[in-house]
Amino acid sequence: MFDKEELEAIAQQRESWEAETLEPFLEHGERKERFATVSNHEVNRLYTPEDIADLEFDEDLGFPGEPPYTRGPYPTMYRGRTWTMRQFAGFGTAEETNERFHYLIDEGQTGLSTAFDMPSLMGIDSDHPMSEGEVGKEGVAVDTLRDMEVLFDGIDIGEVSTSFTINPSAAVIYAMYIALADQQGVPRDEIRGTLQNDMLKEFIAQKEWVIPPEPSLEVVTDTIEFAVEETPKFHPVSISGYHIREAGSTAAQEAAFTLADGFAYVEDCLDRGLDVDAFGPLLSFFFNSHNSIFEEVAKFRAARRVYARVMEEWYGADKPESKRMKFHTQTAGQSLTAQQPLNNIVRVTIQALAGVFGGTQSLHTNSFDEALALPSEKAVRVALRTQQIIAEESGAADIVDPMGGSFAIEKLTNEMEAEIMAYLEEIKEMGDGSVRDGVLNGINQGYYHREIQEASYEYQQRVERGEEVVVGVNEYTIEEDTSPELLHVDATTRDRQLERLEQVKAERDDEQVDATLEALSDAITSDENVMPSIVDAVKAYATMGEIMQVFEDHHGAYREEISPV
């Protein structure tokens, strides 16, 4: 991008500046001996065109909406419409969460995002002994299609986009949403939303599973194949780096491991015989946004660039939609502190700005009280207003890729890309040329655990040494109690949920339930796509636990055993 003679002149000017202007100031020292991001990536004092001398405008930047999509997946970005404001919501029973959904819609939220309780996430029913004490506590309880009907009462799912954060039992929730669309008379090809459904990430970081990795991967591929034919506007998987980052990874690890999982799904779909340009546009991603604003912007831009290039060069994607990475962003829950919780509003604002400057398609801003409990209504409103102020008052949404061309941002983006690609090549090598096999081998050999654990330990050590300041925790502390009023889930939640579950079981046709579960078993045995059978089962009001038990009967329950390298 720069003429050689110009670069030489700039280098001479920089050397002169360092000697004549900078050096006298350095006699007084700087705030720290070393300046680094949350990921411990050291940053320079100053960036100049020298740092991006090798940058090619056409190949590395280009224009928004065109490959390699560094500057954004769409040409107008937020000047066309703002990102989807999708606040995570779910607690107690379906009635309570439905009330929160309506509240958020009334307050201006533009998309729904559903949090499920632990029994639902793990594919067991509310009346299971292991559900004791967990029903409705960290999300909404969903046992049958009846709960889904109540959850979306008064909400036209043909008009709203809905995200479901659920993984081991994601196929069941997807089937329930399809069944609900059939009930409401909404054509399946019109429903919009996203299913997280990222099982590889579970084995790497979040640790929620039912069956082993290989059959779990097969079920994810079934949902993708089904979505291509039945729900082409619905994203059947949201490949998630969020939980990888929450487990303690660096920004580069988050992006690299997430992309590796995504390419593993691509390879599995290709082996199934699917056309990359048929399923590629349905893939979506989910990233964390942490405190180091410039590192996060660089991460988002680099991830888009890597994805576009790899989808074309490794997997033969041709359509722009197959190479255009689309992602949801959530601010960093890991960064929130129980001490002085109102400080979290500022943290979340910075992280949300990073997501917007990085070109996210949808955004969840965490509530200031989430380090203490499920968010209160007041805290949720502040979190939503944070997004609305950024969109309407800050001007951040008015310029496409406003940080593009910054010497610092472009240098950090290049460095991030190089680190991501190094990880991807390493994972591919672990699979003898297959990213999918490399991911599976990495899970079985504990590769991801070691990488993330080392990064997490290193960060904690820096905090304890005071090298990493956490305001209100290891600096600027106060003694007074700053705890806000918290949301408490009603103690009768489990009783009310069990009452509905018992009523559903009493009213349904048990013979029909048994027949649909048997059909699901046959589909698994014959390697057929399981989604049609799951849809039939939920329409018969088979429970989440009954359906997931069929999978466990066939594949066994997974127990993590990490083998030595």
C-alpha cells in the first residue's frame, strides 16, 4: 500500500521523533514496563505505515460486502440496519420467561434469545432425580412441546428471530420450534433464528454432553442437512468461541478453535455428500467480546478474513454467502465482578463497542448483576439501553469499519490472522490433513484443555501479581456492600413445572409416543437423518428426557477420559 521511498522517509522521521521528542519523556518513565492485551499480546507504543508495509489493499482489506470481508460482511453494515439486539433471557417456568420476552420486545429488543435450565441443557426431564434443585434456576425449564407453546404464547414466530442456546439436546428444541411453527401455520421455510448446537465446543470447553463426540457430530450434521431442505432461513448451528474464551483462552485461541470446529462441521457435511454452497450460508458463529478493545476488533476482522479464504481455498466454496462469516457477539461474562457490580456497566459498554467496531451481526450485552445472580429486570433494561445508546447516540453505527486503515488495527489484524492460521495448520496436521479428525483427536488427547488451561493460569497469575488491574478487585477496592437487589427464582417453580409435565403425560397417547420413539431408534440404527423422527416424537408430546434416552441407549453416555499425547 505504500511506496518504498515513502516508507524509508517515514522510518527516518520515526527515528528522529524517537531521539528528539520521545527520549526526553522516557526519562520520567511510563506507567508500566510492558503494555499488553488481556490475552498477554504485547502492543507497541506507536504504529506507523512501516508496520503494515506488506498489506495489500485488494487481497487483505477490499471493501465491505466483498471478499475477504475483513471490513464487514455487508456493504452498508449498520447504515442499512443496526445489529440484532438479542438479550439472553430465560428463568423459571415458560410463563415467566414468556413474560420477560414480551417485556424485552416492548422495550425495543429486535430478537429473542432463550436460556435453558440445566436439566433441559443436559437432556433430562424436570422430574428426574438429578434435576432436583436445578429446575428453572439458570434458565427456563422445557420438558415437552407444551412448554414451548407456553413460552411463545402471543409471539408470532413468523415475525421474530429466535436464538436457542442449547447443545446436547439442541435437536429436540429445534424439533419443538418446527412443531410450533406447524401449529401456528408458519411455513417452515419462513422461520428465522439460530440453534447453538455446537457439540465440538462442548467437549473442548463447556463440558455439557450426553453421547460421545463422534455420534454427537453426526446429529449436528443431521440438523444441518435437515435445515438445508426444510428451514433455509434458520441457522442450525452457531459455532461458538464464547465458551472457549470464558474457559480462559486467549483471543487468538478463541478464534482459531472456533474456526477449526466450524471447518470440522464443513468436512462432515461434505462427507455426507452435501454441497458446500447449499449448507455454507446456514453456518453462523458466536464470539466473546472482552476488555482489550483493539485486540477484539482485530480478532473479529481476522476471523472473517481467514474464514473467507479457507472456505474457498480448502473447501471450494463459490457463493459469496458461503464465504461470508456472520456472527453473534456476547460481552464477556468472565470479566464481570461481584465487587462493585455497577462497574460492569462500563466494562460491558467497552466490550459492546468492540463488537460493533468489529462488525457483529447481533449482540447480547450482559447485565451488571450477572456475577451474582440471573439478571433482574432493571439490569436487563440497562444492558439493552447500552446497545440502543451505542446505536442511536454514539455515531459508532454510522461509518462502515470505522477502524479500518488504522495502522494499529491493521497490524493487530495481521498478527491475529497469522496466529489463527498457525493453530489451524497444527490442528489439521493432528488429523493427517483433516481438520475434523484433528479436532476429534485434539479432544481425545487433551490438546485444547492444555492450551486453554495454560492461558487461563497465566492470566490469573498476572492478576495476582498486580500486572493485570481489575478495578474493584485488586485495585480501587472499597469496604462497603455494593450488592444490588437480585432476581430470585420462586421456590415453587419445580412444583409448577412437574404439575404441567404430569398433566401432559396423562393426556397424551402413550402408544403414539412409543411408536415415535421406536421410529427414532430405527432411524439411528439405519443411519437415517434423525430430525424427522424427532419432530414426530415432540408432536406426540414425548419428553426431552425420553427422546435423549434413545440416543444414550444406542451410543452410551460419554465420560471424559483424556489420553496422554
